[in-house]
Amino acid sequence: MMNRIPEPELMNDPVQTHAYAHADFETPHQLFIDCFHEKFPGLEINDAVLDLGCGPCDISRRFARAYPQSTLHAVDGASNMLSHARQLNQENALDHRIQLIEGLLPDVSLPQSFYHTIISNSLLHHLHHPRVLWETIQQCAKPFANIFIMDLMRPDSESSARTLLEKYAATEPEVLQQDFYHSLLAAFRPEEISQQLEAAGISTLQIDIISDRHMIIYGSL
């Protein structure tokens, strides 16, 4: 089994953030929304949702459309990424429902102390110390909060990572191809996340593999 190779925690290079903000993530990001619907059927959300590692806010905007009574507090540590998020939120007339917050976990100042719903997409594999995500969730979650995390899953080998790169990103700009490849190498395996959850005392969360490169961690605390 290939060992994990961490990558930089922040995506803040102007070329990198522009490419990421304008890339086509329709399939995996819609999968995020569809899986959330499936795991929390009939859930009504009429308060603020905490989105950790929001990037350019494509997930935040999709979530806002899927749950029209919700607002989102969207956190990211990269100022350039949030600049793209701000512009795209305005262009989609959702800036009044998505509040952007710049900060690095776990030292981030949030508009409220506790949340009924916490989501995150593709943040975990960026973290050098993944415990900060689980600690932040524990600190910010109300009792019985709904937790939904989606992230990449590390393949067995670098050759398998190259195969996934060719399958899903061969036509993307070079910067996105490199990002995707390095993110695959930096991602965790399900058994590693299971150990993280147990160490954090939140092993009631479940882990499902949902594609050849994605998994979800979800449940109610």
C-alpha cells in the first residue's frame, strides 16, 4: 500500500486558484449534494450551515440552492480562493446567503458557536494534521448535529493514481492535473479515517466509498 505524501495545506497561488474556481466539477460536486440528500432524507434546514474548506464555494452554492431556507458560513484559509468565491457568489445572486470567513482550522473566528449541520468537501486531504478537522467539528457541533464530509481516497499505488488522472483530468489544464494527482497521493484511506474518528471519540460517524476516488464520512453526533 502506498504511503501518504502530504501536499501544501493552502491553495492560494493566483493561477492555481483561478483554474480551480473555473474548473468543471459538476459530477463530483453534484454527487456531494445527492449523497447528502440520500443520507439525510427529508431533512429541513432553516438555519446556518458550517462549510469547512469552502474553496470557491461551488458546493456552498449548490447546497444553498438545494436547501433554500438555509444560509452558509463558508470557511477557507486562502484569500485568493475566497476572492473567487466572493465574485462567483455575487454573479449567482447568492452572496446574501453565503458569508465568507477567512481562517485556518482550528483557529478561526466563526459567527456563531454551534451548528446543526456541518459539511466539508476535499479539505481533509490537505490537512497535515487531520485531527484539527475532527476537533473543529466536535467544538462547533450542536448535540445530534448532522455531519457530512466528502474527500478523495488514496489509491493503492502511484500508477493507480496516474490511471485516475488520465481517466478524469487528462483534458484539464496542467495545473489542475498536478493538483489532482498530488491530492490523490495526499488523501487518506478509509481505515486511516476510521482510526482518526476513534481517536477523536466520534466513531459513530460512518464511512462509505461512493466512487473509485471518493468516500464520505457522515452521521449525527
